[in-house]
Amino acid sequence: MEKNHYQGLINKYRQYLPVTDTTPVVTLNEGNTPLIKADNLAKKIGLDCEIYLKYEGSNPTGSFKDRGMTMAVTKAKEAGAKAIICASTGNTSASAAAYGAKAGMKTFVLIPDGYIALGKLSQAMMYGAEIIAIKGNFDEALERVIEISQKYPVTLVNSVNPFRIEGQKTGAFEICEALGDAPDYHFIPVGNAGNITAYFKGYEEFLALGKTTHLPKMMGFEAEGAAAIVKGERILKPETIATAIRIGNPASWKQAENARDKSGGIINFVNDDQIVEAYKLLASTEGILAEPASAASVAGLIKANKLGLVEPGKKIVCILTGNGLKDPDSAIKYSGCEVKKTSSELSDILKAMQI
Ligand code: F0G
């Protein structure tokens, strides 16, 4: 048998990434995530299209951040950095802490106190990060870490670090390779707007190389209570149950608008009810537990379809950015499931089963 050991996205896509043969690659074998055809969902929402879900929750720390973090930490290591820092709504901190541990670096994370899903916090704790919870939101935390990284010898690994975008663009490469071309529509949650920027860069690069024939329409969705780009102004107190995208001043704001405008797409918003509906639908119709923020892409598709913005017969990809296991509180709260307790007697169990 021929040896075929997948060793992460830098090794797979090194010709498209700013690395050399001597770059010390820091990897947890991220990327290569499943692209799952969602026929039940298409039927349920009455859309005559091929829908695919890119399940980024299967990355090593459970979110798409690993794609960017392998690049950012690899380049930090190449430059001799001893410490990294980030602001985070949870996933970036989990990913930074994991890659920091792998690289033997110290990791500092600033998080908004009380607004981090339990799983994400427990990950950063176990990977050994220095965790600082501030009385403030993500936007304020990001301002602080930018300041700190400019004054002290710690490398910033938020998506304002261009290497993050380089790593994350490989998600677009994987989609194009799986489908044999770019999709027609690309639905994606928008928080700090790094990921929509990265995917668009990936699609543009494959088009320029002649590997694909067109760009997908980039369809970005913010949460209504944090919809700075849609509303055209910074939201000082962003609010949404999708804490991962509870962001009021996206760092890649202009790049997201560029992706929208160049691709003929949209940036719109979905409200918390629509997010919860999509979150539940994904689990109950497709067997996929994504986190609430991830469901914003599917909520966006449902909304766009209702508004008549989706042409039938097209290929659609929705990015599911993070694993639902990161946020067990939301899963338990919104599942509506009541656990039935009985004795261990067969008759009691059958009674509970109602058969
Ligand atoms: N989905 C999830 C699960 C996220 O964690 C994030 C961002 C996004 C979507 C939005 O992506 O910021 O590139 O537009 N999470 C960051 C964090 C902010 O700190 O983990 P974006």
C-alpha cells in the first residue's frame, strides 16, 4: 500500500502559501474538512439547489481558526517569536492556545468576561494559555492586544495578521477541488470579517490560475444585534446569542465589502430567532451540530431564498465555522429535549418509550 498521510494544509498547499522549504511548520493536521451534501435541508427549505455544508467543526480544535493559526504560528516561529497574543470571542483563543502549545510558545488571550462558550474556555485552559477576561467586548479586547503587540515582544495572531488570511484561504481551495469548480453562492457568517476576506482571496487566486471558471457570489451574514457592516456604523454594544460573532467593529470591514462588491454578493443580517431555527434544523435534518454563530450561514440562505435572491439549480456552499460541542449550554437550551428518567425495570423503560 502506498503511504498517504495527510499532514495539514501548509504541506498540502505550500505552493500557494508564503513558506519555504526551511519554514518550521507548526501543524495539528488541520484542514481537509468534510464537504457534506445537504439534500434533506434543501428539501425542508424548499430550495431546488445543490447545498453543501463545509464542516469546519472537524478541525483539530473544532473551528476554522486552525487554518489561519497554523500559518500565523508557523510564521511567528520562523521569525523567532516566543509568545503570541489574541483577542477572542472564544475560538481564536482555543486555536491560538493549541498551536502555541505545539510550538512551545507562551499564549496570551483576552476575552470578554462572561461571553465565551464553555467548551472554548475549557480548551484554552487545558492548552495552557494565560487567560485574561476583560470587562468589555471583543472590539475593546482587540484594540488592547493590537496596542500590546506594538509595544511588547508578543506576536499578534488575530486575523489582522495577514498570515491568518493566507491559511484560511485554503478552505476555498478545498471547496473548488471537491466540486471541480467554484460554487455559485458562498454563504458565510461574518463577525470580524476575516473569514469572508480569506475565502474570497482563495476563490480569486484559483480563478486567476485558471483552475476555476468564475467567482461565487459572496453572501455574508452578520447577527442583527451586531450588524455594523449592514448598518454602516460601529455598534458600540453588540448583542446576539451567537457570541462568536458578537462584534461591533469588524477589523476587515473594507475587505468584506470588497468581496461583496466584486463577487456580486450581499452582506445582510439574521436575527437570533433565525439563527436558532437554522441551528436546530441542521442538527435535526442533517445530523450536524454546529455552533450558533455557524448557523448564521444557513439562516442567511433561508432568508436569501425567501427574498428571492437565490436562483434555482445552482451550487451553494454554506460554511459551518465551528463545532456545536463547544457550546453545550446553547445545545441543551434550544434542543427542547426533555430527558425521561425511569427505574431500570423493562416495563418502566417501555412506558417511557411509549411503544
Ligand atoms: N463563526 C465562528 C464560530 C467564529 O468563532 C467566528 C469568529 C466567526 C464565525 C466569524 O468569523 O470573524 O472571520 O468574520 N470568531 C472570532 C474568535 C472573532 O475570536 O474566535 P470572522
